[in-house]
Amino acid sequence: MFAIGGKKDQAKAAALRAAPKSASKTSGGSVRPSNHPKLSMYTETPSADISLETFEAFALDRMRVLKAIDDGLSRGKKPAEMEQLMNEETGKHLKITDVVPGDFSTLGGAPLSKDEVSHFALRLAYCRTEELRRWFLLNECQLFKHRFNKLDAYAKAAFLEEHDMEYKPLKPETFAEKRKGISEVLHGIMKRDDAEKILNAGASGFYAVPFEEVADLVRGRRVFMADGEAYVPRDQLTSLVVGAFRASLSKSLAVASRRWAQHVAGEERERLAPVIVSLSKRYLGRDFGKPGDAGERGSVVTLKDLPSAAKTSFPLCAKNLFDAVRREHHLRHEGRRQLQLYMKGIGLSLEEAMLFWKTEFCKKIPAEKFEKEYAYAVRHAYGKEGKRVDYTPHTCMKCISSNPGAGEHHGCPYKTFGEESLTAALGGLSIAPHKVRDIVQKAKAHHYQLACGMTFEATHGKTIEEGVQHPNQYFDESRKALGFGASGKEGDENKETGSASPVTPGAAGARPARPSIQPAPVSA
Ligand code: SF4
């Protein structure tokens, strides 16, 4: 067990938890109670003792939801499809009513919310770099917006009042009095039908907001103003509230980042820090260092197959490392590690891996030097040295989060390559120039895994349905698409189906290319 939140916060947090659902500051306030569960702005750190396992399990559940949101956005899903996706994902993994199991009565409050615990766990995990913060912020805002939109009018009003957002529903008599002015503004900025739809909602379709909070709308004459207040249509209220949430979370992430660097990383080095660090890199798919559920180990590749496999089936990260070691007959530590584990994941045996590294390195250094300085690391990657751990190949997240220096080749090329180098690398894969441009644009927009998925599609004529999440998954999907079986032999896959030939990119009969795919980091 360990405590989340500082001890000072305990009484405060318990008191807050003890507050009624969708609490309303009813004393003097105008808000009626609502049955909707309370939506959190995550301004108060929950505080209680929970087990490290529960903490981690909750964090992973939230990650599943955020990852699904990120995937959906990157795949260009429409708003209605996103709504459905978020309903399904939150229903499965993160109901707002879920609580931490246990008796919290001694703390004087209701049970701790899973939603809040998991948010704060991931906040800590994703506060550590700018890229992680951006990813977390984007997807948390989407989740928050979805939940805010689902609140009924009373719960919305309670939320606004509780968080001191001075956005009041318009009084019917005020609406009646100002209807003409409001109508003129709306008809001036949108189509007649749209304006009428908003006006027909009456007073309940508008909120009165202090004008300085919507300065851009006021400046653009996009809202009706009276007595220092702007009358904002309900739809735009969501943007305002989400904007406030984004600003608050962004600030909190910056604070958490400083705290992490100054205290948590050091003080919790043994216990919490490793869990937190691993969370942002966690890959929720198959472990490519181990056999799959059905006992499969991915395609098996032998030394002699490596060059052709690299050409047709390696993702850009592995191909870049493979080409570098064959060109320079050397790779720095991080690059060696990434490629060694990747090659282990595609089924290259230890003996053949050793031969590969020795052959390449010994074009530049004597065999004794290789034995002394490099052979150990190859055996170590296979769990034959040191603690004898069967290390797993790097996930996309891990590759994306690394920052190679000059002369290093590890990481994800969609992130680390400049525009020119990426264009050249993709051109080398015989991808049509207009597709290369699209892929480079995706990479520039930080959608590295999406860009990688588009490369797969351009070179294989198929998509990876669940998106690219792991370099070894890319390899396995490529082998499947090209008709290789688990033995690594071409045609294996087709024996059972009776299909005559492997599917090749652009070949007649290959599945038509679909619109772009994606997943994304838990990239961040
Ligand atoms: S997205 Fe993943 S598989 Fe693709 S190049 Fe980057 S790290 Fe490799």
C-alpha cells in the first residue's frame, strides 16, 4: 500500500468526496441537484492509501481509453463516431461511477473515484516531457468534452457554479427582451436555418458570460453584448469550459513536471518512480519477446534472409539501424540495443545474431576487440548474461520517446529525420511522390505511428487494422501480407488457404488501399 496525495490533503479530499453528487452550492445558488455523477476538473489530488497494483491497473485502464481516443482522432473519425467510441471505451474501462474498492469511512468520505486516481496517475506519468504532456492534454480534453456534453442542464449549471465559472443560463425575460439583437448577430454570422435552430431553443440555448472571457468573439462581433455580458450559444459554452479545463490541466502538468524532477523521481526511486516511468511507455499489445497466446513467436528469420527481409518488411526504424550497421560497421549502444532486441523478436537465433554483429563489426575492428567489448551485449539481449532477463523488443512508444544525438541512429525516423531525409528514405521504398508528401506531412504533425502505418499501406497495399504500435508487429503484419508463414518460409501462409501467391504491393488482386490508418502513441 502507498498513499497518493500529500497527508495534508487527506481531510480536504475526504470532505470533497463526501460532498453530494453534482454538488451544487445551493446556499444562495440557483442550481438544482442532478442525478448525473460529478464531473471532475481534477484540481484536488485524491488522497488515500491504495495498493500499487490498483494504482497501476487503474492507470492502464485510463490509458486504454485515451489511446482509443487518440486512435479515433488520428483515423479521422467523425464526431458521431467519436461519441460512440468514447461511450464504448469509457463503458468498458472507465465508468465515471467506478470507485477504488475498500473502506474509506475512516477518512470520513465516500469511496475514492477511479476516474480521479487514474487521471492523477497518468498525469504524473505524462508530465515528464513536452511530447508526453501534449499527448495527454489533447486526449484528456477530448474525454472531458465528451463527458461535459453528456451532462444534463442542471449538472452543467452545478459544474459551472462549483468551479466559479460565471456563465449563467439566460433568464427567459432577458432573452425575450434582447431576442431581436441576438437574432441579428446570429443571422449575420451563420446560415438562416442554423440561426433559427439556436433561437428556437429560447433562453436555455444561451449563457451570459463576462465579455472579457470571450474577447475574440466580441472583437469579431460574433456574440450579442449587453451590460458587460456576452450571450453565448450553448454549443460555444462547451468550448469555453473545455478551454478552461485545458488551461488548468496544462498548468498542472507543468507543476507536476517540476515536482517530478525535484522530488518524486528521487524520493520514490525504488517504488513508485519505476511504475510511473513504465506507464507512459506501456504497450498494450502482444509481447514480441515471448510467444503469443497461441504459442507463436512471430516469423522466424535466418541470417541469410535478413537483407531481403529488411528491404521488404522492416519498419523504417529497424531498416535505418540495419542499413547503418552495414554501412558503418558500427552502431552506438542505444542503436545496437534497439536492433538486437528487434532482431530477436523477428526470430533470429542467438548464434546467427552473434554471427551478424561479428561479421559487420569485424570489417572495422579485430575479432578479439569484438569478443571483449560487444559479444557480451548480444548474449545479454537474449538473456544469457547478467540477470538473465529475457528482454523484450522496444515498442514504438519507447523508440519515439528516445532522442538520439549526432552519430546515433536509434529512435523512430518519423520523429528524428528532417523533412529531406524522411522524403529520401520513403522515396527509397519506391513510394509514389504524392504519398511520400502525405506521409511526411503526418510525421511533421507529430503523428509518427500514423505516418508509419501509411508507409505500410503504400508498400503493402494493405492496412494494419489496429495501427502500428510495435516495430515487430509491423514486421509480422508485413510477413503475413507478403504470404510468409510462421516458419518464415514464403508460401506457408498460403498452403492452408490454397492461395497461389503472396500479395505484393500494387499487385492485381491485392486488397485495395483504404483511407489512412492510424494509431498513435501512446505517443506522445
Ligand atoms: S512508428 Fe514504430 S514501427 Fe514505425 S518507424 Fe517508428 S518506431 Fe518504428
